[in-house]
Amino acid sequence: MAIVAAAGLAGVFTGSPAGAAQRTAPLSASGFDQPAAVQAEQALTAQTAAALGLASGEQLVVRDVVKDPDGTEYVRYDRTYNGLKVVGGDLIVKRKGAAVGGAITVTYNRGAKSVGVATKPTLSQSAALSKGAQSAGKSQLKVTDNKGSLVVFVTPSKPVLAYEVVTTGVKPDQTPSVLHSFIDAKTGALLDQDDEIKTGTGNSMYSGTVSIGTSGSFTMTDPSRGGNYTTDLNGATSGNGTTFTDADDTWGTGAASNRQTAGVDAHYGAQLTWDYYKNAHGRNGIFNNGQGARSRTHYGNAYVNAFWDGTQMTYGDGQGNTHPLTAIDVAGHEMSHGVTEATANLNYSGDAGGLNEATSDIFGTMVEFSANNSSDPGDYLIGEKININGNGTPLRYMDKPSKDGASVDCWSTSTGGLDPHYSSGPLNHWFYLASEGTGSKVIGGVTHSSTACNGATITGVGHDVAAKVWYRTLSTKLSSGSTYKDAREGAITSAVELYGADSAQCKGIEAAFSGISVPAGAAKCSGGTEPPPSGDNLLQNPGFESGAVNWTGTAGPITNDTGRPARTGSWKLWLQGNGRATTENVGQSVAIPASATTATLSFWIRIDSAETTTSTAYDTAKVQVVDGSTTTTLATYSNLNKNTSYVQKTLNVSQYKGKTVTVKFVGQEDSSLQTSFVIDDTSLTAS
């Protein structure tokens, strides 16, 4: 049986595991039996490990099995090494045909085929526990328990021995916390953190009179959806609560003063989420095992949040205990964290954190669309009814994420450093572009308007298609440490598998990823080749309207400060103006096509200065191109070039065609008298 690693992730191996011919997954009367398939694969993990050539001491643990109609299986594994849990050691085996001879492709998270490390720590466990508790204390966590154990932790570059310190407690706002801190067992460095509690934000969004699934004895238990049930915590912050009951199966009054009302909304949200995943993706519950989940209501006192803790939903009653957070999009968002845990198990940091959070936004939005509830029609706004900002604005915008003041529209190498709620912006933007395209339109009674980061015009393929592609990507392509580049590769590959390489759906998915500035990789629609230059702007975020997105260098010069005007919009690059000896630089990496005949860099510049000399250049701004280790200055401007209105400058960069270079603007000021160099509306075109 040939075993082939996914491109760019690992080497190529061959082997013939014993028992491979017995791998036909069992089917139940209703179709694929996921729990039985997991059990069958677990019995064969030793043979699979041998076939993959894993090192001695490595053992596989099956987490999920997905089977396509044509028989292709995707088996997701976690690993242990010499008895230690391997965090980030997950892998996906894709098998085409269960019998011997079926081709296998294996994708290792972060390319980590080998996870072997020395298992004797330098750092003591007590020191690791102290570091974990200190780190938890930074979030003002009231600690109730702190324990730790050795693990193998896969970093982006290599596996290391680490302590996993689990600190349990309660945050000042009553939110429980189960914080996992990974401490390097040699250096004591904090490698990563992840909280099991994934919180939402918002107030109650009531859905009017609805039908909910209950039991024959009139308890809020839904036997048709795996036994989903809803309880009343009655202000407690622990325990399961008491399952709601009723005398006549008519629940609540629509007012928060009736305790059942919050239960109705929570139960309805769980019902809608179950039905969406079942009807759209064939998923049998959050865990795909036919089992329902508990929803707990009336948590704490005036608790303004809701959260998923790995097994259940919990809802607070909001300010004054009068606005329960039992909303459709809250339920869909938070329960989708459970689906993510059961599939790709995306980390909650780096690019993966943004993908994790956006996945919940995407499927929370899809639950809202599928509900088709006139009280809350589907749209691409997150938390649009809750007025959490106090001014009627939503929590997040999928058509233009940066409108919330913190999220980013376009991916860059700095995106992974943001809070996951803000690094989710590019994928949310992708979902909108893939679904609806660019331009302005009214959806759900709300005007949406979106622009691609690369300036392209994109035609949407519909939210059902985009969601189907993303669900397949999540369940069969991504792993715990996946990046935005992995997301592009996985989504395009999924679109090819679902709709064909030459389909409009595939091309729309691909165009939307280009539209959020995720660079092209190996996966392409139609087996495409690089198109000839079209004269479009090759620079991303060229007018700086998304802030520092796609630009690197000194923090601060890209600004919307009103002290100097932008040429268009409100953002610009304002170099210097400090009146003291400083140097500032801002640049962007750009690939200039080899097939270009000419390449031109242009920008608009405005210069004002307190210098009075007409002969000496005290302060300068240079335009440079960095090509490998060579830096070339294309033009220099100074205080002698003062002009209080914008002037366009154009420079020839044709000599760099076929190369990836960095275009850089560098400002330098002497010890006194300011000079401000303000740059806007940059462009690099090839034709």
C-alpha cells in the first residue's frame, strides 16, 4: 500500500500494514456509523503506526473518521510518545479504498512526522506550576486548582518536552476558566496557552413563538435530537442544574421574568444548531455520535456572557438579570466550537485561533440563515441585535471586519499575533466574499458592502456552497496548528473534490482567498497557471485603510491621526514629524511577475517642514527596494521638497520582474525642527 505525505509536509513512505484489507467501516441502518468506525480504526492503530514509519514509543489514538460516498476515508489521529500526550502531534490519514493497495496520503500537523524528544525535564514540576499560576494571575483569575504533567509540545519548528499546567478558577466577571499553560521543561518559557472555556458575547435575541422538541412527560428534553436538554442553574455557577418541566407543554411567556423563557430560547438554539449540521452536512450532533448536549441557563448573577466548555452550553441572564443571552447566533457560534474540537481541534492562538473563532462565526451565521426566522433574518453581522457597543452597532461585520475597530480585513504575517476574535477577520471576510462577492447589496434588511484586499471584482457562489466547502475543509483537511495558508490549500482542494476544478464554485472559493491576501499555494482550480499581468495593483492595502495590515516595520507611522490629512480615506503613512533624531520605516513584500513587460511603482506624497533652510537637506524620506541582501534607493525627498498638497511620484521597477522584493519607505529626521513626509495611495502595477 503506497503511503504518500501531503505536499510540503513530510516525506514519502511505503508499507503494507497487516489487517489493511479488514478496514471496511461498518454501516448502520441510517448510513455511516462514526462511533463504530472509530472503534474499528483504533484496533488497527499499531499496524497504521508501523506503516507510517512512526518511531518506537509513538502510539496513535483515533479521534474521528469521515467517510465520503465514494468510500474515501479520512482518519484523524492524536499521538502519545513513551506514554506522554503529544500536544499538536495530530495527523490525518486519507485512504482511497479500504482494501490492500488503496493509496494513502498523510498530513502531519506542522509537518511533525517525528515527535521524539528526551523525556527528562530540567525544570522542576513545582517551578512549572508556579509559572502557570503566575501566568493565570495576569488575567486576575481566582485560582481554585493548579496541576501539571509532562507532555510533548509541537512548536512550529520542532517538538519539545513541556509541562501542561492546568489552572482552574473563576474570572472577575464570573466566567469559569480552565487554562492550559504549556511551559518549556528545559527553559521555563511559556510556549502557548489555551482556555477550555470559549466565551461568546451578547444579550438575548428572542425568536418569538417557536416549536421546540420536548419529551412526553413535558420535560425540556428532545429525544429526536440525541436527548438535547435544557436546565435551570437558578444562579449557581457549578453543577448541571434542574431540567425544565411544564404541566401543559406551553413554555414561557416571552418575558425574562418567566424563567422558562430563557430555557425556550436556549433549547430552540440547540435544536436549530443540531438541525443545521444534520441537514446541511449529515453530521449527527456536535460530536457526530448521535448524542445531544446540555444547555444550562440562569448562570450566576447578572452574568453578561455565554460559553461552551467542551461538553455543554451555559448562558447568563445579562445586565440586571433581565436580558438572558439565549440567542440563535450565540447558540450556533458556541456549539460550533464543539464541532471544531471534535474535528480539526484548532488551537486558540496564532492563525489557528483566528480560524477557530471565524469557524464559529461562519456556522453561527449559517444557523441563523437556516432558521429562516422572521424575527431574526439571516445576515452577515455578528450580534447585530444585542447593542453590546451601546450605539446600535453589531459586534462583528463579515463584509468588512475592520469596521469593529479591532479586526483586520486582510491576512498578513502579523495576523496570528492578534486576539482570535480579531484575527478571525480575514476568514470572516473570505466567507462573505465567497458567498456574496464584492459590491453593495441588501441582505436580511441590512446593507452590506465589501471590497477585496487585492482590488479584484469577485462574484459570490452563495453561502450554502461556501459553508459546505468550509465544513469539508474543517473536517478533512485542517489540523490543530493550521494556518491561513493551510486554510486556502484545504478549501480549494475541498472545492475541487465537491464541485470540480473547472467549476464556478471552485473559482469563487479561490478568488475569495486571493481577495483576503492569502498567497497562492499548490492547490488551484482548473490546474491553473499564473495569469499574465493585468495592470492590477500588486500591493495589498495600498491606501492603508486597513491600518498596518500587509505592511511591516516601525509601529505608528500608518495612522488615521487627523494632524495631517490623508489624500483619500482617513489612513495614510506619516513618516517623521517628530522634531528629534529618529528613523522610521514601513515596507511590503511583493512578487513582480516574470512575464511583465514593465513594472511601475507610484505613490502620492505631501511634505511639510519647520526647517527654514533652502539649501540643506536635514530630514529625508527614501524610497527603496530590498532584493535579497541588496538595498537600492530609488528616490530621496527632503525638507527642501516641501509641498503642502499631494504630488504623485512614479518610479520604474521593471528590473525586478520575476522576483519577490520588498518596497520600503524610510524616513530619517535630525535632532530638531520637524519634517513630515505623508504618503498615500501607493501602487505597483505590471503590464
